[in-house]
Amino acid sequence: AMKNAVDGDLVFASGTVADGATIPVPAGYVAAQCRAILVPITSKTSPGVKAVGMTTRTYSVSRSLVATARETVNGSLLTKVARYYLVASKSLS
């Protein structure tokens, strides 16, 4: 779900996106006018449960707003869902 706040020609949006999916562009804008960041969504574990081994996290957004949300745990690749925060402005193109 996309939530928008508009301030002049700026649009702020947030929502969730899966690995490999494209972050939606606000109406009236193109991807080149947008900048976004991804934030991992943490999951709660049971009390006393600890992560064991090596974990590598990759959360990034391409210029075309395609999300990469992956974690590698002990060599196993896990695709994830992440929260995104986006700003769009006509002056960013």
C-alpha cells in the first residue's frame, strides 16, 4: 500500500516492496524524478532464540526503482520484503 503526502511539487510516499519488485511511482511523476531508500522489516523471534552463523544483508534501490531486499544466512539466499520511503520532485529529473 502506498501512502502519499504532498508538499508543493514534493511527494513523499512509503509502503512495502518485495525483492525484485518495482516501487510504485506517484501519479504525475516518472522514476527519474524519484529517490527512495529501503529499510529492512525486522521479524520478532521467540525469546531465547539466537541467530547462528554469518548473515549478509543487501537492501538497495536502482535508479529505475527496482528493489533488492535479500539476506544470506549461512550461504542460503532469502528474498525479503522491505519498507520503502520515497520522495518525488519535478526538479529531480
